[in-house]
Amino acid sequence: MVDLDLYKFEAPYSLNFEEKTVLMLKNLNAANGFHNDNSEEFSNIVKSLFPSYCFSAFDLADLPFLPVRAFKNLHLASVPSNDISKILTSSGTSGQKPSRIVLDSFTAQLQSKVLTSLTSYWIGKARRPMVIFDFANTRASRNQFNARAAGIAGFSTFGRKPIYALDSNLELTVNELLEYYNGYQNILGFGFTFLIWSKIISELRRKNIRLPFKENSVLIHGGGWKKIEAEKVEKEEFDSDVRAMLGFDRVINYYGMVEQVGSVYFECEKGFFHAPDFSELLIRDPLTHDVLPFGQPGLIQLLSVLPRSYPGNSILTEDIGILHGRDNCGCGRKGSFFQVLGRQTQAEPRGCSDVVL
Amino acid sequence: MSNSVEVLFPSNRRESITDIVKRVSASKASQKFLSDDMVAFIAAFSRAIFRDKSFRTHPELISLASWCRSKRIEGLIQEYSKVDRTLYLREKGVAFHIAPSNVDTIFVYSLFISLLAGNKNIIKVSSRNSEVIIQIIKVFFEVVAREPHFNFIKDYITVIQYENQNEITDIISFTADLRVIWGGDESILNIRKSPLRPTASEVAFPNRFSFSILDSSSYLELIEDDKSQLVDKFVADASTFGQQACSSPRLLFWLGSAIETKSACEDFSSRIQSISLTDDFFDMTERLVSITNFVARNECEVTGLRASFCNLKAPLNKEMIQSLRECHTGNNWLLHVSASSVTDLNEYLTHKDQTASYFGLSREDISNFLDSIEGRAIDRVVPIGSALNFDHVWDGHDLLMSFSRQVRVQR
């Protein structure tokens, strides 16, 4: 159903917008037909909220989308429960139900194949010594992954001899880290933005320790800007602290969410997130949901060809972003490039159910 | 001080809850049930709101002020002076009110009825610092400053704020003779973990669900002006407080034949969809989330998804109505269903259902409707346009009676 023959896995930023749109429409119309046949919930939603959609949209803007919170409230699966091999959950902010994303082996393999294609495009194919800026026990059970564990598992295919920067008491393993840094070259670091900022860097600063600078080392980080944004941390400040305190030569940020693992958006040298050939985005007006032109901030809608076991090919997020252009980024890559400004300001928690106590 | 709370009235500072509780319970209560001083204070509050033109931008404050203007309170007094003279009404003592965060004015209604009963009051308001709460507190200070003989009220009203501290709730609860909890099943259960004194009582207002009943042929017979007037009234009922009050209508039962209900419902829907509301009357993201939740289980015909009101239509069934109760979180959307008669609604109602606002029902229809209900459903039946009007009889409780003691005298 997902037609991958026309994608170049070794060059994942090579389709121009017209070429990409044709493939995206073909794949997403087909995917929607599959979800419609296999998920009663999805079918009811499409019939009710997108009644004019006939599984043959000619424009990306006409594809139906689900609000990202639907994955918290509803059980959305397009495969029988026997076929589910893995369940991804969002970390879930306090008091909220986590998202539950069900994967069959086909979707999981596809996600992993695409993540590998994208990551090796940015950092090369070689496996590198890997420092994971997280807790050793974040990887939970065999088939239940939260967003952090899924990220670690995904990027770990590029690492060898992994070492965790925090022990099970959430203490920084300083001595082990120093030893590791001294023993290896070309280190790959991976971690969640918020954790690196609020825990690792602040802890090193408190202890007045800097990890030695390593040439050809690269740190990949993503997620959690929502939390960090409250502390008004600028990207430049974050990057320079990572270089100075953690010793990484290159810092690469990415944008993605547990609802669309695999087809993530890496940040280019010009400071923009880039949609690879496998995914796309639209910016919509938060009130009218009209698609907005380049340069105007609005809700980010994410499109991905990967999801098959769950109807997550088109998701309206609650993040605000600006699409700056398509195929003409200063970095030279094809694809849509954009910025994420942060979370849509949450409506006041209201309703009879919240006497605040 | 871990036990300190923010006091908004009668002072304006942090204070330990132990001190507050001591002060409130030690103060001499000289005000009796329906005392003239209390009535005068409440009337002065109402006048102060009407006097200040800046409050006109807050319709909920105007509703509050008209509910407590002296004429209305006198009517209330009349009602209770008819009470049998072998029954003496007296205060309970200290009342602890826990206000909801969805309807900012509700604590004042609760407080004023309790004042009329002669109680001393500690009120916990939401920490969200809403504009409306700030204005209300300002008026309390103003009234006392303007007419110093109202100084006694400081012994009767203590408004506080604090966050998620069960120890504080414990302390106040164990001092109170009456606890009044406004809103939220979860909050009620949580607050009930704090024990009351053995002699104390509690009135709690859990989550409720409300709907409207419209007679289709009466609607279709209306002339243009009357139709748009009815629509305006309904819109006020549904959109105020973001459609999140317990009595905000979320479901409409259209009564009549298939042809009548279809054409009445279509006319009404297209009118409310084209009404203009300012943007912050609802949150589009929240609306989309809750509608998606609902339609995932119940396929509907949806119009005006992004309009001032969104209308959903589907054939009536019991599971769907239950699912609506669970999914609806406000933000101006409505489910329309049709039924042939008001006596057919019983099987769709539950104990959650509070207000039925109506149009085109006769006194007899209402009486037949209430007689047809089996079990506990429906505590209020009011004309469309009055769904949010506060009444001292609420959720099946006569609040003035519930907030006071009835002393029986036999000769």
C-alpha cells in the first residue's frame, strides 16, 4: 500500500514539492482508504468531519487530519490486535492521558528504515561510540516504549558501546563519562533537549566540570522544547553550552513526535527544520483551519507516509510554527523548511471538573 | 509558613490558616437568619455594581447584581417568612465554600445565601486570579469603605486562595459546620478525604449535564423577529462561560413529526451558525478535540465545524447521548436529535441531567414530562434564555434551607 519504490533512501531530501506532492497524495489517499476499511473510529471521523473527502484528494490541504489529542482519548488502530508488536506512548504531561500509538512489524520496520536513512544522511553510516544523556532504565519493557525510550532505541542503531550519562539515582556518572570521553573518538551523543538542558548541563555547571572537547563528535537532540521554552533558552545559548560543557563539535536538533516516529525533521545549518521526502507539513490558522501562506505563524499539521497500523498519516498538532518556504532553503536541500515557535497557549483548564484543590 | 494562604478579603496578605480559622470561629455572630444588616449589605453590593459602568462588559456580574438587588432579596424574604411559625430558622455557624474555576461568580451566590442564613464564611476561590474575581473583591472593599457601618461584614466573609494543599482543606473542614463544594466529581471526592466535624453537613454540586427541549411546530410558527429573539436567548444560555456551566445546554431535543423537526432544526442551526461571537468565546482546538472524540463513536452530520456554533445531527439513541455526556467539554457545539413527544425522553435521561430549558411547551407538557421521568433526573425546568439564571433552589436543594438549621418548637 505504501509505495516506496520512488523514494531514494540514500538521498532523502531530493524530491521537489511537485514530485513529493504527487507521491504523498497517492500514498496518503491509499493509506486513508486502508484506515477507513480497518478503523471504525477513523471512518466515523472522516464521514462526519470531512464528508466531501472521497479518498482521492488532489491537494494536500484536502486530506483529512486528526487532532493530535485523538491518540490520547481514542483507541486508534488499523490492524487487528494480534498484529500489534509494539506500543509507543507519549511521556504525557502531568494529569494527562498519554498517547498510545500501536505498531505492527511492517510500520515499525518502515519507521526504522526511514530514521536510518535520515540519520545516516546527516551523520554518516558508521556506528559511533554513543553517549545517551538519559537514565539507564528509560528503556522499559520489550514492547512498551515511551517516547524517550523509542527515541533512544531509534538512534541507538548508530551507536556502539552505549553509556548512559545518568545512573538509576538520576546522578551524573561523571567519572565514567570522563573515562569514556578519553577512550573514544567520533562520539555520537543523543538525548532529549529538556533533559540535557535542565539536568545534564546544569548539573555539570553546579559541579564546575566540563567534559573534554571531542573533534568530529555530534550530538543529536530533540523534543521537549515545549518545556524549555518556558525558561526562554535561545538556540544559540543551548548550542554553545553543549559545545562548551559537553564537548560536542556538532549539534543537530530535530522536531518530531511519538505519533509520527521515523519521518522526523532535522534542523539544517541555516537553523530551519526540514521536511524529508517522506513527510510534509502545512500551517493552518488556529481558528479557521485555513492553510496559511509562507511566513505566517499557525498550527503545524504533519503529514507522513509511514503510518499504516494506526491512522496517523495526517495530524494537526498543537504546536505553532512558521513555514518559510519550499525547496529553496539557503542550505541547498529540497523540501519545506520551517521553525517551531512553541506550544499553542493552552486554553484555561475549565469545566465543572476542576475546582482547583 | 507552609499552612499560609493568600487572603483576598477582609485583608490582603498571606496569613496562616490556623490563625484565620481561630479568628473566624471566635468572632461574635450577632446576625440572625435574614437579618436587616445582611440584606442591606447585599443590596449595597448590588448597587455598587450597577453604579460602576465599567462592569457592563461583564454580563455575569450584571446578572449577579440583578439577582441580589433589594427587590429580589425582599421577594426571597417574603417566601421564607411564610415558613410555619413552629419552625425557627437559625445559622449553622461557619460555612466553608469551595468555588469552581469555571464560573467565577458562583461563590458570591453561595456566600450571599449563606450570609442571609447568618453564617460566617470562609471561601476558597480559584487561584487563577480571574478579572471577575478581582473586581468582586474590589467591590467588597468599596462597599465597606463607603459605608463604615458595614464593617461587621469582615467577621462574616474571608476569601482565600491556596493550591492543592489537603492539609489546609483538612484544617478548614474540621472547623466548619457546613461545607459547600461547587463543581467537579473528582474534586468532590478529593475534598471528601478531609473529614468534617461530626455535627457538620455538606452540600455538593457535582458535574451535571443540561439540554433544551423545543417544540418544532411552535418554532416554525414564530414570526421572524420572535425566531431571532429565541435564537439570541439560546445563544446566551449556550455560549456564556464557554458552554462549560452545569446548566449550559449541549443537546437539543426537537419534538414533533419527522418533517417538522427536520425543518425546525435546520432553520435554527443555520441561524446560530451565522451569529457572530468574538473569538475568545470558544477554543477551536478544544472544540475539534471533543467533537473528534464524539464522532469517532457516533457518526454524525456536522455543519459549522468552525462557525460560531457547530451543529451535529444524528438519529437518537441512548448510547450516543451517554457518549455526549462524556465527550462534551464546551466550546459551542450542539447535538440535535428528534423525538415525537416530551414523554418519550425518559429513557435517554440519567441522574447527571440537571436543567431542561424549553421552548413551546405548555404547563401540561412540562408536568407530563416530569411525571414520565423514572429515577433521579432533571432538577430544573426553565424557559430558554434562563438556563444560567441562578436560583436559590439549585440541583434539587433549597440552599437557604440547606445552609441553615431548622429549630422546631412544639407547644
